Amino acid sequence: MKFYYQSFVVICLLIANNALAVGDTLRLTDNKSSNLYEKSYVLVADNNQTLESVKKNTKWLLLKPDFKPEKNKTIWLHFFVENETDATQPIFIRNPDNEISEYYVFENKKLINKLTNGEFISTWGMNENHLVGVDSFSIKGRKTIEVFIKASNYQGLLPFLRLFPQKNLRISYFLKTEKNQSRWFNQYYLHNLNELQIRVFYQGGLGVIFIIILLIYNRNRSEKLYRYYLFYVLSAFAFTLIKSRSFTYVGKIVGIIPIIKIHGGEAIMWLGFAAYLVFIAELLDLHKNQDKLYQFIKITSKAFIFYGIGIFLWLILTNDSGLQAKLFIVTRIPLILVYIGILVFTAKKVRSSMVKYVLVSNGILIVFGLIAWLKAGFLNQQVWYGIFNHLFTLPFAILLEIIVFALAIAKKIGDERQAKNALEKKAIEVEMMALRSQMNPHFVFNSLNTVRYFVLSDQKEKAKNYLAKFSKLLRTILSYSKENTISLRNELEAIKLYIDVELGRFESNFFYSINIDEEIELDSVMIPPLLLQPFVENAIIHGLRNSDKTERILAIKVSQTYEKHLEISIVDNGVGRTKANEIQYKQDVLHKSFGTTITNQRIELFNQSYAKQIKVETIDLVDESGTKVIIQIKI
């Protein structure tokens, strides 16, 4: 009984092996191409199975059109091809869909050729047809060859980390003769000619713009606007290059490292969006007028950078095409919502001549981007009329947007040049007025009278000390009047010197204090020179001098209210602004108004010229007569 059972198993194996070995042989003529359905056998195997192991496998099935491959598996195909002519014929086999296709060609049971092709195979040394997914081998006249095809996905460096199944393999392999392949290739080229022309146009346009911006940036390296615009143009240029067709020279160069070509586009896109956002923020000067939106854009751009680099590294390690397909849809929706939100907020809240450029460019990007997304997803099989089938692409939209932004930058440069000239003219006038204010005749006359009094009353030591402080103060005022900004430390030292001079005139009739929080780095905080002097002068001259209090106090405090914000308070317990105005109305109103106006103009100029912002608030101390001036500085 055992003998009959073993004999039955051997017969079954021989029958199966015979079916595998013979099959339905493909016979190709000069004008015919063929798919592999009903003419080859298919085997679903694990990724690590070798050719020798699958040859011995008994689970081969006849390939039919309704065959559906399993996920995360390797597909093997097996068939025979016969050359019915006397001459040696090249046979082309095409499958552009699978990541890796390995071809094993046998003649008389001997391996005569092994070829590898696919998306994840380097274009270095690519076959003469210059197409990914196409390879060829020759068959001698009146000979039959045996072919095994292994179709698989690239596994990545750490495949065990993969979260989703990889994309399904496609078994749409076609065999073509040389004449048929040549005809197909010409049709393929003509079909993509419009797209190639558009692609060359926007690649060339982006390349020229990138070179121009690079030259401009080299002359203005400190300008964030040019830096972010350069990065944005560079990312757009790189994105178009990485999407080049494999039969073009650019496509062949990019395809030398196929994993960069396959997964690099997504990372470049997100990095480009990050550069785009911060560029918009700089173009609109949001850090000056919309700080919350500016901070939101900074955080969002950092998130884009983190996501772009993160997903790129993850795909390199795992080739998790399943995750990539899901994220493609999931991430586009919030991305569009973010852009629409920024667009609406900008239109309603931001006041800038650049807003119209941002609205037009965003509109172009959203419309073209949405159509490109639909074409790549839901409308993938939809054929559009003529040039429109290739026109609505994200790179082309970005080129149009970049051209709009180039016009915006040119307009901004012109506006800033005019504003700068006006500011410089106004600054010269205001600084001269400020110098005259800080050295007003009243102060100089009274100081000289004080020296005269000390000399006439034979108080030579006091005269000597007072004159030394007075001359040092004059030198300080003249020196600082030449500077646009000075450190807060120098400012406080000058104010202390000024108070000492004034104190010498009052014979110690008031007390003063200057308190500074220890964590504040005074040397790193830059402000307009002698900014505090008018407020201190008002406190002394108009507040304390007219007060009849026994203890007249001037308190200056420098504190950090919260991160990157300083507060300088100048408090006096004098008579207050209302009574001071009544007393001084006739004799000093012109000087007071003059000094206050100049100070406000200097602060306005400073806020227009620097990222730091200064705000001044004056508070009347009703309960305890006096005045409090609060100067807030954003550092």
C-alpha cells in the first residue's frame, strides 16, 4: 500500500512539473505584442524565497486577468518565448508599475541573462531605451527561452518598523518586438510632448529666478526676506527636477539614487511650504503689526520642516508606501485649510501694500494645487483636453506664484527705498531737534549760574566737581547724538550723570534710586540714545521742583515683565501733571511741548527702523500725587 501511495505522489509531482515546464509558449512576430495572461504561470511567495526554491514549488497557477496578488508578498511569473524567425530578435518587456522586477532568462536550462529594472533601481547604466520599467533580451533564431520574473517591493532598511502593508504589485507585463517597441515609444513620447514642453518651461524659469535671487541674496545676506524667498525658489526648483521623466537627461541623473527620487519629492514639498510661510510673514512685516499671526506661522513652518524630514527618513528606513498613501490624503486637507485661514486673516486684518500680491499668489496656489491633488487622486484616470492635461500641476502653480512674488519684492524694495530716504531725512531733523532739546538754553544757563554761584561763594571744590560732571554730561550728549542706538547700560549711566548734575543745583533736595533686575543683560538691550532723559527732566523740573514735600523722591526701575519684554518705570512724587501745567503754563509750555514731541517722533522712527518696539505710557498718581512713566521695550 505504501508503494502505491508513493508512486501516486511521484506521478502528481511529475505532472505538476511538466505543466510548469511546458505551459503555453509565447510566439511573437514583428508586429505583435502580448501580455502574459493565460500564457504564463504565477506563484505568490515570501520575500526571501529564491529562484531555486520557487522552481520546486508545486503551487503555480495559470495567470488569469482576475488574479489579485496578496499584500506584502512577492509575485513570481514563469513562461516560455519562442522565436519563429531565423534571425536573432530583441524582445522588450515592460512593466513601469512595480518597484523592482528581476528577470531570469534560460536557454536549454542554462541561465543566459539576468536583468533588473523598476522604480527602485538606479538609472546608472540604464538600458538604451532610457525608460524605467523597460528591459530587453535577445532570442536566437528558431530558439525557445524560459523566463522567470520576480516582482517585489523595495523592503527598506528596517522593514519590521513598517506600519501598513506596501502597495499592491502589478502583473501587467507586456512583451514587445523591436518594431512594436519603437512604435510604442514614439507614441509615448508624442503623448508626453506637451507635458515635457511645460516642464522644461517652468524648470528653466525657476532656474533663472533662482540664480537671480541668489545673486541678490549674496549682496543682502542679512535680509531674511531674500533668504526665505531663495529657499522657497530652491525647493520649487528641486521639486520640478526630482519629478522629471526617466527618459530625460535630468530624470536619469535624479534616478541614480532612486529612493531620493521616489520619496524626496514629499520632503522637498513640505520644506518648501515652510520657507513659503516665513517668506510671507517677512513680506507682510507681520512681526511688526501682527505678532500673533507671525508666531503662528513660525510654529507652523517648524512643524512642516519636522514633518517633511521625519516622513522622508521614515520612508527611507521602511519604504512604508501604505502609510505614504494614507498621509497623502490626510495631510492635504489641513494644509489647504491652513492656507485658506491665513489668506482670510491676511485679507481682513493685515494692512500692507503687499496684501494684494499675497492674495493673488495664494489664489493661484490653492486653485492649481487643488486640481493637481484631484488629478493625482480621485481624478487619476481622467484625461483633460490638450495642454490642460499637463498644465494644472503644483510646480507650474508655484512658478506663477514666484513670478507674482518677484513683482511684490520689486514693489517692496521701491517702497522701502522711498521710506528709507524719507526716514533718513526726518531722522536728521529730529536728531538735531533732540540735541537742541537736550542742551536747551534753560539747562545750560542754570548750570552755568550754579557754577558761578559756587565760585562767588568761595565753594571752589563744589564748583570743580559740578563743572567736571557738567562737562562730562555735555561730552556724553554730543557723543551719543552721533549714534542710532546705545546700550541700556550706557543710557542709565548717562541718566545718572544727568541726575547728579541736576541734584547739584537742588542742594540734595530730592532723593533718587535706580533699581535693575539682576537677570537683565544691559549691554544687549539697544535703545535710542538719551531716550529716558526727557522723562527724567520732566519729573525733576516740573514735578519735584514745584513740590513742597519734605521727601521728594525719583525712582527709576528696570524690570523684565515677561520673556523678551522689558519695562522701565520713572516715578516721582511731585505735584503731578495737572498742577505742573498750571504752574508752568506761561513760562515753560513751549519747552515742554517741544521735548515731548521730539521724544514721540524718535520713538516712532525707532519702531519703524528696528524689530524692537517701544511703547510709552504716562499715569497720573492720584492717591499719592506724582507721575509714573512706563516705557515698554520689546527685545
